[in-house]
Amino acid sequence: MKKLFLTALLAAFTVACSARLPEVPTLKNTSIPQVNENGLWVAEDYANKPVLVVFMGSWCPWCKRTMPALNAIQEKYGDKLEIVGAFMDTTPGPVKDVLAEYDLHVKALFNAGEAGEGMGVSGIPYTVLFDKKHRAVKVWEGYNPDFETEFDKQVKRVL
């Protein structure tokens, strides 16, 4: 009886683990409208440069708490790392307002819902660090009060 139970448990575990594996985020073919510049932000324009993408919303209090860490990383690594705030807002107006209110200095994008969906974003903030070949090396889901330290540690690994 014990063997039968363990076999059933192992089978259930195998099915659960092999059910749908999460997609690995990719920047391939990613283009998103820019807030303060004309045109699209196109990932291929940053070939051979690491990219940190934070999916967020202008209405999201946890996203707003992430902004000081983004500014700190921008100040420290902005010349070596492309840092973008990919806002889910469908229009640039609310994004411009929150950029001004929080003095956010990273490249801001809007209408990023489709790109986020393609990367498996299920909630915000959702942050992905890509290496120089634009392979995802680290994903953060949700807010972390230690983002500045975490970002710094992980960015050093990809530079």
C-alpha cells in the first residue's frame, strides 16, 4: 500500500512539474512606443548592450517604490546598460505625469502590454535583466525593498 501511494505521488508530481514550463523572456523582435521621443524603442538597436526592463504602470504603488532604485542604477550604469521603464499605460500622458512626479530618469515606454504578455508578465512590477546577447539572466516578480542592491549585484555580472 505504501509503495502504491508513493508511486501515485511521484506520478502526480511528475505531471505537475512537466505541465507548462514558464517561458523564458526574450527581447527578440521587441519594439515599444517611447514616451518622450518620437518612434519606437527597438531592442535590436541595443545589440551587445545589457538591458534592464521594468514593466510597470503609472497607477501602481509598488512600481513607484521601484523608481528610486532605477534612478540609482541609471546614475551608476546608464552608459553601459540600457534601462527602460515599460509602462502598461496605453497613452503617454499618465506616464509623463508619473515621470515628473517621481523624477524618473530612465527611458520611458508606454503601451507595453503586448510586449509584456510576450515575456510572460502576469503582474507588475516585473523586471527582467538581459545580458549583452539579450538572453534573460534574472527575473524579479513584484516589488523588493532591496532592489537597488539586487540590481547592482546582478548588473555587475552582465557588464
